[in-house]
Amino acid sequence: MKVLNTELYDKGFQSAISDALGLLKNGVKNLIISPSDANVLVSARTNANLNEIVTKFYWNLPDGMPSVWMLKWKGAKKATRISGYAFFEELIKKTSDTSVQHFLCGGNLGVAEKLKGVCESWGNSNVCGTLSPPYKEELSEEELKEIAEKINQQNTTVLWVGLGAPKQLYFAHNIAKYTNVKLIVTIGAAFDFHVGTVQKAPSWIESSGMEWFYRLLKEPGRLAKRYLKVVPQFVFYSIIDR
């Protein structure tokens, strides 16, 4: 079902985990999954190039209560929020006793390696590699091929990308041309949330739909411009959809 013209997964969190585990047992290749918040949905609605990319993703997950409310209003009664933070944790735990190999790509220097330690604390020792890509908006084809080679050499099953949106969306789309993995999942700030470098909003704030305001208070310099633009646009386009 669509929200702001983007098709969102509408069967709920546990169903998404179950379906993802099913995909890992099949011969799929380079399927991209994106937990997409209001920022992503608005960007895809207003940017034709990004819209074309997001439309090609295997799943866009409703990462935000406003999207869930819209889905439910349109009749998707089973829809629940599926954040990158929760999706990552659950899938890591569910694959701890399997042969699924995880590669962590993103975060500032050292963050991915710390996240590997978090995965091990959950009982999963199948993180086959970590990498912090060069910090720039767009990587060259040679750089993408070099990164993909490192990922493929580790027999990676799931590539987790934490570069922030929209950068990680373009990265996932471009790296998929060269990787040989089953799933590529973009989880943004989940890298920092899980290692504790950025404080996650309490669950009651998340369920109220005010997580954006909480994060704005925590990081006003970085997020003020984004949220002051995105929130009114999300409301406006939601009204247009209705």
C-alpha cells in the first residue's frame, strides 16, 4: 500500500522478520530493503531520481508512526512500525545459529567494529566483515567495485548499510550492481543507536510519533533544517493523498 506514492510493507514487524528469514533460505540476490522514514518518503516524492531508485527496492518498510497511521487509515490494519534499529537487532538474533553471514558497512571510523561486538553480545558471531566507506556524497565506480569486492570475498549474505539518508539509498542502489549477496538493508542511524554514540528516543516517544522532535532537540544543528522542511511537507502530501 502506498504512502506519498511509495509502496510500503504493510503486514507488520513480525511478518517482515519471518518473510526476511524466508528470503535468506531462497536463491535471491541483491534485494534492497529500506526502512523508510518521513524524510525518505518526502524526498522520494519530490526527487524524481530518488523516486525511481526507491521504487526499485524490494521493500520499503514503514519506519515512523505517521506512515503507519496513514497505512492504517487506508485499510492496512496489520501495519506496524518497522524501524531499522529493531529490524537489525531481530534479524541478527534470529540468524545467530545459522550460516547467514553479516557485513556491516557504515558509521564513522570504528563504529561498525563496535557494532560487531554488540552482535556478539546477542549471541551472533557471524559478522564476517566491517567497513567505514569514504565520507563523501558519491563514490566512483572504482571505489564501489573495490568495496563490493571486499564484501563478496567474505561470502556475505546480508549487507547492512548505515550511511544516513538519502546517501545510503544511492549507495545501496549502486553497490548492488557489483555485490553477490542476498539482502542489502539500509538502517541509517541504527549503527550509532546500537553502539551508544547517539541516544535513541524512549519507546513512548516513538509510539507517539514525536521521535523527530526528540532527535531535533538532541541534534538541532544537524537536523533542524531537515525536520523544519520534512514535517510540513509530509503533512501536506498526506493531505494531497487523502
